[in-house]
Amino acid sequence: MALTKEALFALVALQEKDAVLDGIQKEIDAVPPKIAAAKADLEGEKKHIEAAKAKIVELEKRKKAKELDASSKEEAARKHSTQLNELKSNDAYKAMQAEIDKEKAAAGDIETEILQLMEEIDKARAEEKAAAAEFKKTEEFAKKDIEKLEAELSHAKGVHASAKAERDAAAVPVPASAMKVYEHARSRGKADAIVPVVGDHCSGCQINLAPILLGEVAKAKELVICESCQRILYRPAKAPSAA
Ligand SMILES: [Zn+2]
């Protein structure tokens, strides 16, 4: 892999552009989960309303059943009352009267249960109202949040496009062979695919480099790769600060 110092420095310049691009991409990637979270919050509030509504429906159903039950008991008591005078024996009269009293008492108990259910319904309606108000508030916040996030996203995409153009321009002077090794290292998660030799060690993994390898790096006639971390090595033009 023959190359020149200039090609190597072009690769370093490309890496700087790639780092900028990576940073912008990270910003872009962070936005959709935030939008999803805002939407999920809203869905959660909606579920509270739905739960309150379902509770009201269920209570109303129970109330309706109790009302039917109470009116059938009252109806039975009424019917038996009209039959009282037709009874001939005193015992039969007493038995019927006891039956009527029982039916009236049962109807009374059911009425009490209905009143309790009505209280529960009022409470559930208040819960529904509170949930609806909470939803409205959350919805306003979420709308503003999402608008802001979408604006951020679109801005970041614009910045990314121009940074990408700069990056592509920086890639032009890099020889294909060097590019291949560079991209391979990057694809394996090494954002710093090309690293300077500092003193006598690789600044990527800190391993000490053999003198023969250091000599090859200094000559920069070929692509030299750290055997330990697979990063491309170069000797900076100026003495590097202790990095
Ligand atoms: Zn290394």
C-alpha cells in the first residue's frame, strides 16, 4: 500500500470531518426517542381518561340492574298488597303481609345500594374530568415539545448535509487503499481509525511500538497499522503535545 505523507494527513483531515459528522448524527439520533417519549406520555394520559370512562359505564350498568331489581321487588309488594283483601284466613293474611314487608325491605336495601353507586358514579365522573384536564395540559406541552424537537431535527439535518459535503470533499485526496483500512476500522466502532504515534507508542491503545514499525511510520511510504488495535498510525508533522 504505497502512499505519501500528504495522503496520510488527508486521512487525518478526513477523520476530523467524520468526527464532526458523527457528533451531528448523534444529535439527530437523539431526537426521535424524545418525540416518541412525548407521544407516549400523551397516550398514558389518554388511558387514564379511558379507564375513568370504562368505570362509569360499569357503574351505570350495575345501577341499572339494581334499579330493575328494586322495581320488581316494589311491583311484587304492590301486587301482593292488592291480593291481601281477597284472603279469607287470618294466617294467610299474616303470611302475605310478612311477604310484603320482606319485599319492601329488600327494595329499601337495594335503594341504599343505588345511592352508594350514584356516589361512586359522581366520583368517577370527577376522575374523568380531572383526567381530561390533565390530558389537555399534557397535550399542550407535548405539542410544543414535539414542535421544538422537530425544528431541532430539521436544523440538525441541514447542518449534517453541509458537514457531509465537507466530509466528502475531504475524502477526495485520500487514496482508496488507505480509505478501505480507515473505513474498516470505523465500521468496527473505532471513530479514531487513524491515531498519532506519541513518543514510541500508539496513542490509540498505548502499546509500545517496535523500532522497525516506528521507522516505517516516520517514513510514511506505506500504511502502517498498529498490531494491537488495528488503527492506522502516523507521525504528526509537529511534535505532538502529550495526548
Ligand atoms: Zn494501537
